[in-house]
Amino acid sequence: MSKFEFPPSIRSRPVYGTLEARLGKHHLMIADAEGAEAIIGVATPELMAKTHIIYIPKDTDFAEKLRDLKPAQFYQGPSYAASVQRIRHVLANSHMGLQVYLAGTEGLMGQAQNEAMQAGFPHTAIQTEHRGSIARRMQCVHCKGITEDVEIDPFQCAHCGLNLFVRDHYSRRLAAYQGVCIDAEDPGNVPESKGIYE
Amino acid sequence: MSAAPQRVKAGAEKIDVAVSAVVPLNDLVTRFEFKRRDGAPFPPFSGGAHTVVEMNDNGRTRLNPYSLMSDPGDLSTYAISVRRDDEGRGGSLFMHGNVKIGDEMIITYPVNLFSLDLRARKHLFFAGGIGITPFMSMIAQLERSNGNWELHYACRSESLGSYVDVLGYKYPGKVHIYYDDQSQAIDLENLLDGQPLGTHAYVCGPKGMINWIHATATAAGWPELHVHSEEFLAPEPGAPFVVRLCKSDMTITVREDESLLEAIERAGVDAPFLCRGGSCGQCETDVVAADGNFIHRDHWLDDDEHASGKKIMPCVSRFIGKSLELDR
């Protein structure tokens, strides 16, 4: 089961929907891991004939199923960092009439949304569907370092080593949630870590 | 919610002006230029803003919105261009027939309901007829910041093409003119195809043109937020009806030739307004009770609100029926 019911939260936390086929001249679909299932859910031969899929499998084996959809173009990347050059290139050569679909983890969708926004695409017109891991991409508000795939709260910053509390405050610009030092007043007094939504 | 500050009196703040120039452009359109009577500079405005011009037509007050079409970088003058509408309610006829250089008039502070989205990578303008006016100020604003824009302007004929000469002379590569009487038409589908990502389209013109551009852009996959339009409605005449104003504790009759808002104002009740054309939302009024049918004409309330019978925009909408009570 790759779908997760997010509990209610503050307005800052992103809300994800369900992909639907929209009218458009070209379609760009970017997904990682179980996000492939969302693409499979929306795919039709007509849609795929105008679709470019950029997919990062992580440790899953959905890539062949996506290829079988016969998209106009298919790219499989080993990581987001390795794929971002291609995403930028596609967006830089896109025109109005493009539709953008993002599916998978929050980190992937947030970063790809950021690229689309910087290319001039309005974030309100980007479709998203969360699938797979509920891990977050976190920014340490103290050292500004990014820690990827954070599943527990609190966690230790991968850059400066501070113990960080996982907040629901999200930055579209950074495509990351805020992590704030949890033991600043009383160093060493850190509650036991648990899953983010537990 | 509107960003406009809460004010004691309805409408935007007013400016005392004198008419400094009256320039006929062609058979239908005349430009009116205003200077402030106190000699101070006008308040700054952005391209696409409008002002409401107060006309004293033989004791009857007319308030008509017109787009400011002068350069936002020049605050010594405000200019509007008015198309004479022989079948209209008389505001444009009054401007054409009665307003002379030196006349003292009152206009409101500018209000912008049709502003540029400055995040756009490119601004694509579509004007139909007198719909050119907001683009005149938008173009002047963008030229100062080296903005990327392109204008597609449809006019009835060469003789009725207001500002075609000046636009074509100053921006030959950016201005495209289409004359109806020469069977020239905007090749919209091809034009929208291939525009750079981040392009915003703006349309001002007849209702049919606005709907055509919205529909064609949507079919081509353009996000709704990237297609902007402005259409001021003039109130339409209709059968007289009686309205009970609960807060003011009075009952008034809306005459055939006036809007509900005008009737409320005539009764001495201070009702909020800004655009008087069904667009801005300021005059939204709660319905306390109604027995009859609403004639909703505004662009502000959505279909559900129209159907609910709980709200009315008195600037352009009317009522037919036994009784209407408003929370005003």
C-alpha cells in the first residue's frame, strides 16, 4: 500500500492530491519509487503519446512497468541529483501548454516543483500525488544544511550534528521542512525519537 | 478579501481635477486628460488601473469606471479614452457632448483589478476595440522595465483603430493589428502554441473575445491563473422594483433606468463600491429575505452564490418579484 493518509496539520504543510489527465500539448511526469504507481493510474495511450517520464526507481522495480506504458520519452535516473540536469533542460525547452505531474516522495515532488516554478510554471497548476515513503527533506535552521529522507523526530542534523525537532513548517523555495534544535536550553535532554506521524 | 483599507465613506478617495485636454481620436473615441486642481502630482498607479469619473449630468450623478491609459511614470496627468456608446446609459455621451477643456470634475483614486503579473516571463496582450486602453498604461510601464510583451489588437477598421498609429510607430516589432473589415483575425491557436513557459495572457474587449481566449487557452493546457481578463459591465435597465433596506430602515424604488446601487445612493444611504462594473466585489450585499427572482449579472459571485439567493451585487444586478429585503 503506497498511499498514506496524512493527519490534519497547519496550513504550511503541503497537501497532495491525485493525478488526473489534463488537456495539454505536452506532459512532463516526474516520479520516484512508488510514485510510478500514480503514473500507471493516470496513464492512457493518448496521454502517453505526449508524455515525457523522468523516473528515479530508488530500490523499487517499477521501471519496466513504466516503459511498458510506451511514453513518448522515458528517462531513468540513479538519483534526483543525477536527474535534475535533465529536468532543467526539459523545462527550459518547454512552452505554454505543458502540464506537470509529480508523484512519489515529498522530497522529490518539492524539488521538482521548485524547478518548474523557476522555469515560470505556476505552482498552483502543478499536480502532485504522494506515494511511498513519508520521509521528509529537512533543512537545519541553524547551519542551513539539508538532511534527506528523515523518518524520525527528533533527528540529528547530518551537517552540524544538532538534535533537531521536525516541524510542519515547509518552504516551497527550499523544498524542505524546518528542523529546529530541540535541546538548546538544556543540552543533552533529547526525547526519544519516534516516527514523524506517530 | 479586498486589500483596500476600510474607509468611512464608500468608494475610493476622490481627487479634484480639471480637464486639461480633449482629443478626438476618431468618430467614436475621444481622449480626456486631467490635471489636479491643487497642482500636486497624482497618486502613483500601475498599468491596468481604472478611475471612476463622477459626472454631474443635469443634477443626476453618473459614476463610470474608465481605465487609466496614460503613462504610470508621468504623474502630472491622468488620461482616459472614452468610446461613445449611443445606445448606452448616457455616461459616454455626456463625456463626449458636455466635457470641455477647463471643466472641473471629480475622479477617484486609481484601483487596479487588472494588474500585470510581474512574475511572467512574457506578457501577451489581446485587445478588442476600446479594450486597448488598459494596455496603453501596461505597455508604458513594461517599457520602463524592459519588459517582454507583445500586443494583438483587433479593431473594426483603420479609421476606428484608436492608437494604432502611435503603437505601430513606437513598437513596430511588438504590435500586431487586425482589421475586422479586411477580414483579418487573430490566429489564436497558433499564436498560443509555442509561447515560452511562464507567459501570461491578458484580454480586454467584448465578452465574446474574452470567452474565446479563455476557452482556447484552457483547451491548449494553459493554467487558469495565466489568463487574465477585464470586462466592465454597465448596469442594464429593467423593470422597476421595490427594495426594503433593513439597516437604514427605509423602502426605496429602483427606477427602470438606474441600478440598485444608484437607487440606494439616491436615497442617501452610503453603500460601498469601487468598480461599479460587477468585478471588484466591494458592493456585495446580504439578502435578508426575497420573494422573486434575481437577475445576477456580476463576475464576482460564483454560480452557487447566485443560486443561493443570499447575496446580490447591486452595481449591476436586479430583481423581479414581490419583495426584496437587503442588509443595508
